[in-house]
Amino acid sequence: MKYEKLIKEGLKQGFSDLEIYSSTVKKMNVLVFQEEVEKNEVSNLTNYTIRGIFKGKMAYLNSENMNQSPKKVIEKLKNNANSLTTIQEAEIFEGSNKYSEVKNNYGEFDKISTKEKINLLLSLEKEIKQLDDRIVHIPYCSYDEIQREVSIINSKGLNLNKKYEYAYLAVQAVAKENTQTQSYFDVEVQKEFAKFDVKKFSKKVVDRVIAMLKASPVDSGEYDIIFENRSMIDLLTAFLAIFSSERAMEKRNLLSDKVGEIIMDEKINIIEDPLYENAIINNPFDDEGVATYKKSIVENGKLLTLLYNLKTAKFYKTKSTGNGFKMGSGIGIGCSNLIIMPGEKSLEQLVKETKNGLLITKVAGLHAGVNDISGDFSIQSSGFQIIEGEIKKSVNLIVVSGNFFKLMKNVLDVANDLEFSYNSFGAPSIKFKSLQVSGK
């Protein structure tokens, strides 16, 4: 279907504005097991979201099939509009004055043969098995590839397009010594195939799972805590809603009236940079067509801004910050490369400067153990015990508890090991003062 015909039909049937958002996602998934290819699957799916303003109401229609006539599509959209019982201020965006160019957001994975991708996986499986005799099983070893292209076209003349791709290796290794068995799962994400380092990734996986063989809980009490970068990303992701103007509008955000105030330690600087060069995904515009830009959210501990989409910006009489992203069928507040900026010291230095603490390398149960309104958290954790600046033993079966707002005011140091996740969050390892730990 030609989008222009759909827009023309919508305006003819009484819509004041109309927009078509299309997202095409191509995925590849390869699984190997015991030196055999267990799965090699490719999928290619396009989803469309049509939204239009009819008598002041914003109606949505989601579809995977655009082969219907424009008239039928618009009739369905109109029926959706007529079923709405409330009228909220709605807007379809005419476009920003300027959009940033993305340098190179496409890694050209299509140029790599399937055989090369399979061989990469087989070499990963083989390398992990060879590194230590205590590795007894590799139940999961996969290569996944994501290619996505998004376009937004509307009745106000907006016509935008972006695409990106990345791939990741995911592996689980099981180690056994005497009667104890432990497993460890990890993921490595890259924007270019050539950057996968099987030897480095394998060593990390094996080192972690072997260390866990002798893991045990520590005594309950208070410890200085270092959240390793990936665990810090998980914690940051769990509390993303604290920066949401939508939550503030709903009176479910403790930071709603804190803009301009100190809310964190002065060592904490948080930015959102949708075009950050080393991030996995770059976004020149959000899902409403608003141009994105680099912004400071927390600077030296001070909250400078919340994040806004068009709807919340109108409510607060300000401008969208380019954070309108699809949530289900509607538009919510999302992020693109939210980053806690790194410090100057290495993680090893943070460990050396710790007398009695824990290095947390893995957290679990974040959904159940986190209250993103009050800030309270109680999360299952594992990692290593630090005594007099040295890692002494691996630790598991502990629960770390605290309050995120208080935690971020008790920062002892920030490391320089900035890491990115595939979901567009970045953080270094951070050392905090005195958190409660429940162990043995």
C-alpha cells in the first residue's frame, strides 16, 4: 500500500492528522549443541502502527498486514476512535528543524556467510570446554543477529527513516568439582562481526563459573559494595522511571519537584546521548519523530531535567526532550543511551581501596525486589568478598538491600570501565558505602 493514499483517505474521512509508523525487524538465530548445529532460523517481520486524530481523539491501529484497501484501514481506525470515551490533548508532530546524521549504524552482517557465523559459535563452544577440565556441560550456545529499520510518515510532511543492526553471542557454561555444580550465563554484544573475541569471552565465562564453584554466603551485616558495571546497568534500568515526566504527571515519581536540586552524590553524572558513538544503538529521532540530542540529566549530583515526550511536554508547558518511544500500542517515556559517566580509577583500584566489602557481579529478581517509586530494593546477588583490598572468595545466596535514592548519595568512587548493554544503557562499576547484606 502506498502511504500517501492511506493519508489521503484518512483526511477525506475526517481525520485532522494521520501517521504511519513501520518497523521491519530481521532476526537470525543459530544454536549449536555438542558440536552440532541445532537451529538455524531467520525471520523477517514488519509491524505497522497507524495513528490518527479524529474529533480530538488519538486512535491507534496495529497491523502486520497492509495489503487491505486504504478505505478499510481508515474505517477500522475510525471505529477505534469512536470507541474512545475520553478526549486527551493529542498531537502528530510536524518535524524538528534539524536531525543529526548517524555516521555508520549498519555493521553489514549480511556480508558474513552463515558458515562463518556457525564456525564462530563452534569455536566458542570448543574454547570454553578446553580451558578447564571442570567444565562439564555447555547447555546453551547461540548467535543472534538483529537488523531493524524504522520509518515515520505523516500528513504534516514528516518523512523519516533509520536503521541499525547488532549481533550477540550468548552462552551458558556448567562446571563441576566434587559434588558441587555451578552454571554461569553471559552475553557479548557487537556492532561488527570482526570485533567478536572468542578467546577473551571464553576466558571470562570460564573464570566466572569456576570461581563460583567455591561460592558461599557471607555473614549478614553491612558492607561497602562495588556494583560491577553490568550489575550497575541492571540496577539503573530497574529505576529508569525516576526520570519519567509521565510518572511525575501521574504523581508516581519522587523526583517530580526536585529539578534543580541535589539528588545524588557530586561524583554522579548521568547523560542521555542517543548518538553516542560507542553505544550499540544510535537514534537520531524518537518514535514521535522528534529529533534526539545529547542532554545532561544529572550533573555533579544535581537533577537538571526529567524526560519528556510530546504529551507530557504539553502538560508541563515545555518542549519534548525526544524521549517519546512506543510502549505497547501507545507512546511512553523511553531512553536511548542513558549513561552514568565513568570516573578515573580502574575497578582494580576500587577493589584495592576496599577493606571490608563485596564486588557484586550478578543481580537477580529485580522486578520482584524493586519499588521504583519509593526507591527501595532487595535483590538477590552474587560476586566476591573483598578483605583488605584483595578478593578472597566467591559469594552467592545473598540479598543486598537498600534505597536507590540514598544509595546514589553514598557514592565512594566511580570506576572508568564504562560498559554498554544491548538495551541502550551504559554504566561503569561504582563503589557505595555501607549497604545491608543478608547472608548466613
